[in-house]
Amino acid sequence: MSRLWRAPFLEDPLMFMRVDKLQAELPAPKRQDPNAAAALQELLGGKYGEMSTLGNYMFQSFNFRSKDKLRPFYSLVASITAEELGHVELVSNGVAMLANGPDMPGADAGDGGDISGAPFEAMKDIRSFASFASGGGGALPVNSNSMSWNADMVTTTGNVVFDLLHNFHLECGARLHKLRVYESLSDPTGREVCGYLLVRGSVHAHAYALALKQITGVELEKFLPTPNIPLAKIPECQKYLQEGSHRRLYTWSPADYKEIAGIWGNGEQALPGDPPGELMVVDGMPEGAKIHALTGIPSAFSPDYAPEEMFEIATKLYQKSR
């Protein structure tokens, strides 16, 4: 997962620091299901997917005008940018896990063997054959039909009200997106991705609504959540609600973006229907969870692929670096 980091020795830089964790722990898939992986791709490269939220907030934060005068609103967009980068990583891991299925101990031992018997014949019938043939079963910035995400989905106008209103719309659309994908999946891996993102998307929509209320006086949170998605009815959301994730915004920085407390705080309460409590800003980032380690499959890459040689080299390099 990633966060924005401000270097103390530079004037006004934006840098990304990466931490080798996911924002949430994903359970192992029950079976290989590349079609479910394709469905989950909608949350990555679809119109309201994580590539869209990341792209919008990232370029809005880069282009933000009058930062000194509008500091809380800049900090809000900048900090959520870092979280969205972690969401891209989370969904990508879910896609790869579903496409590859449960771990197969020893699957990366030896070479690819005899491939003349078409060991991946079933792959020709999956929804997105390109995800296997070109991507090896990994995630790509595409939607559920393998159509490429593109920069036309990014809105950055320089008008803070318009941009915040667009962001509110984007988060509401993304929540509906996630609900529909959730309803189409039965595997625990994909459902966990959706459950976590539904909670965090609710936070972001609420945050943009509160920001707009401060600027315009319009109480958007009175008709939140929009669309009406009661998180209490979604099992995978429960642990995140119980731990208070619906009430927290993270700065994703050790010292910066604290100004979001002027928007996400001041006695404001959680949305009706969610567990009650006061909204809070948390310095830094959540603890995070271990990233699932995918096992290599030599026959999918080259009959002569000998992973033991690469493992030996990697082990020597690792030991040398310590």
C-alpha cells in the first residue's frame, strides 16, 4: 500500500512511499475462477473503478490552486489520493488471486514439462482470454470486458467546488459499482475486496459531502448514503464497521495533511445506519495486512523455465544485501 510523503528538505514536493502490505487481508480463493477475476476487474478499470478515483484525486491534488487559502480541502484530496493508490493494489491482488486459484505447493518446482497436451485448454473459453495470454492471469488497468481504462475519465477543473462535487458523484457511483460486483461473486476473495471498499467508499463520499457543506452550505450528507446501501446487511463489511473504519480518515503521512481535521471532525458523527461515533482523523496509515504470495506456474511461461536457478540467484542476492 502507498501513501503520500512530503520530504522536509524540499520546497513543496509530492513523493510516494510504498509499504509492502495491503490495506486489508484477503482470504484465499476457494477455486480458480478467471471469470470472477474478470468481473472484479470492473472495480479496477471500470468507469467508477479505482483507477478512476486515483486518477481524479491525484491530478486534482497536483493541480490544486490556492493551497494556502484552501489547505483543508487540498489536504483532503491529497490524503485520499494515497489511499486510492492502495485500493488499486488491493483490487489487483484480488484479481490475480481469483485468476490463479488456491496455492499449489511445489507448482513452481521443475520446468514446464510436456505442454503438447494443451494444459490450459480451458482458458480459451474464459471471458477475458487476453488476461491469461498477455497478462499471465494478473490484473491490468482494464474493465470487466478488457476495455482499457483511459485518461478521459479524469476530471480536474481547477474549480474546487466543481471538483469536490464530481468526487462525491464518483464515490457514490463507485459504491453502486461495488455492490453490483459483490452480488455477482460467491468466492470469499472477491467479496472481501468489495466489503472493504464499500466501507471505505462510504467514508470518502461522506468526506466530500462534508467538504461541500463547508463551502456551499448544502447539507449533502442528509441524503447519504447515495445510493442507499445499508452496510449492516453486508456480512463482509461488519468487521470493518465494528473496528470503526467507517469513522476514520488517515493522513497517510507522518506530519502532513492534518488540516483534514477541519472537515472530518468538529463533532461530526458517523452516517445514520452505521455504528454511531464521532469522526476522527488518524495520523499515518492503518496497520495493513500481508500480501498474498502467488505461486509461479512454469508451464504457463516457458517449457524450459527453471525456477530453481532463479531462486538460487535471488537467495544469494538477498543474503548479500543483509
